[in-house]
Amino acid sequence: MTTATYINPRTGAIWPLSTPLWRAPDDQGVVELTDGPGLSPADIDQNEGSLWRYAAAIRTPKHLSLGEGWTPLVAGEWQGQPVLFKCEHLQPSGSYKDRGIAMLVNAMIEAGVTEILEDSSGNAGASMATYCRAAGIDCAIYVPASAPAGKLMQMQAFGANVTRIPGTRQDTTDAALAASASRFYASHAWQPFFVEGTKTLAFEIWEQMGFALPDHIVMPAGQGGNVLGLTTGFAELLAAGQITQMPKLHAIQAEGCSPLAALFEGRDVPPVNPTIADGIATPQPVRAATILEAVHGSGGQALAVSEAEIRAALRDLLAAGWYVEPTTAAAAAGLSRLLAAGHVKAGETAVLVLTGHGLKAGQAIADALG
């Protein structure tokens, strides 16, 4: 483990990790962790079969693990082109969120936090409920009233106090922000330790590819946790002299809720409409500017795909044996678009991140197949 502090990237102010923060006290904006050291192959604990194999580059001690991370990287095909499927849907709670939430909860244990508040459209809340139950932390989660039943059941099964909020996804966030005055807001969208967890996805892809990198990584993006984590992890590897460039990162959204894609293309953000890809239906990503800077800087694309494209991609994923939720299918639809437009060329290596398991989205899958 290496040391760090919280830092306000706008003012340079710093605070110790012993005082848990979710936003900067001086200007109420996003707070980050100071830069991490990265790692070399020699730093990896080969006897550890979880993301904690990278403990040398992680800035909180390990108090609790459910085996998160170290998911398979499986060779396959998409649209006739070779692709590597990164199986984040096989995490303990069934989504990639476990990387970030595991790290966040460990940091809260270290800081002595005993009760937390989160808001979520589903997967983050399910993950938070899982890890808080294992840690003995009292967990309150605000969710949209329309949240998928399977994800609500996960939260309730692990004893979370779930409050369903009528209205939009933003209404849920606003309600949670109002409640944060009386309970620590451990939001995955605001908490820098969430990104500290998702950065291990970069380390893992690098290691599993024989300490090499793909040309492209394609993933769904709402709050952009994987985009931010991959950018952070690869930046640390660059700084440590382990790699010489970053893969192109592609952030895929659904047309029904596509603020990142609209801003990337320089157009007005369209009104929010329902989408089957509920996991990325985030109208106001907290770190939108940072996500777009990361995508631009890597040479990648942020694009939005239609509901018809998502449904078609889901059917193709199922036909190939991948039982994933529709949010993941949005990324696959995006990869199809990238291939068709020549952004991903024949002979280039692409990783498609499978972010959420289909077992928690049965009704949505049935609707898509309908």
C-alpha cells in the first residue's frame, strides 16, 4: 500500500484520508486522490486471485474482500472480427461496480465510517449493499422508483434501507444530496476511492495480455467509472515507465440518455427518454468534463446507439453465450458502429467490457427479445 491524500484539483488544497470526504470542503466540487505510483510486474502478488494482487499500487489497506477483480479475458469474435471479452459481469454482485465499491468500502472501514448513503439506478446500489453487509456498515440507498426488480431484490436481500424516489434519475440524486446532511454520502459518482478500484481494470488487462495493451477498449458509460478508472490506471503505468501509450477508450451511451456523446460531438444535450440500458441512464455525470478529456486524449470516441441497435446487439451476445444485461449490449452495439465506421480497423485488438450480468435484468431481457 502507498500513501495518498485527498486533493481538490482546482485549488490544490489537500486533506488527510483519515477524514472521509466525498467533495472538496473549500469549493464543494469533486475531490480526487493524489497521483498513485503505478506498479511493475515485480510488484504484483501472484498468490492473490483478486484485484488485491495490485495492493502495491492501492491507497487503502485491505480489510474485506469477496474475491472482486481478476475476471477472465476471453478471446472471441464480434461482427466477424476478433475481440477480447472482459468478463466484469462475473464479479461477486454481478457487475463491474464491485471493483470500485470494494475499494470504497475498505476506505470507509479504515476511516471508521459506520453508516453510509448511496444513490443508484441499480448495480452500484446492489454492490454497495453487498459489501456493506459483509463489513457491518449500515447502508441506505436511494433508487428511482423504476429501478429493475432484480437489482432492488439484491439490495433488500443484503439488508439495505432502500428508498424509492418517484421521477427521474436526477430526482433520485437530488433526494440523496438533500439527505447527505445527516449521513455520509458514499456516492460512487463522487467518491475518488471508487476510481481507485476501477483503475485495477487497467492493470488487469495489461497483465492478462502479457504486459501489453489492446488498441481499443469499448465500454458503456453513465457516470463513466470504467473510463475514469482505465485512464487513471494507464496513466500510472505510463508514469512508471511500464507502457508508452494509452489504448483508445470508447464510451458508449444510449440515445435516450446521452449527455457525454452529445458534448463529445459538440451538440446540445438532448432530452432524456426511457432506455433499456438503465445502467447508463445518467443525465448529469458528475465528472463529465474529465470523462470527455480522457476519451479525447486517448483518441477514442463517445457515441450514442439506438434502442434498436442495443436490442440487436443483446440478441447477438446471447447467441454467442454471453448472458449480460442490456447496458452491456449498448457497448456491443457501439463496437459494431466503431467497426462499421472504421474507427476500429481489421487487425487491431479490441477489448469489449461486459459490465453487468443478465440474471439481474431478466424482465429487461425478455422485453428486448419480445
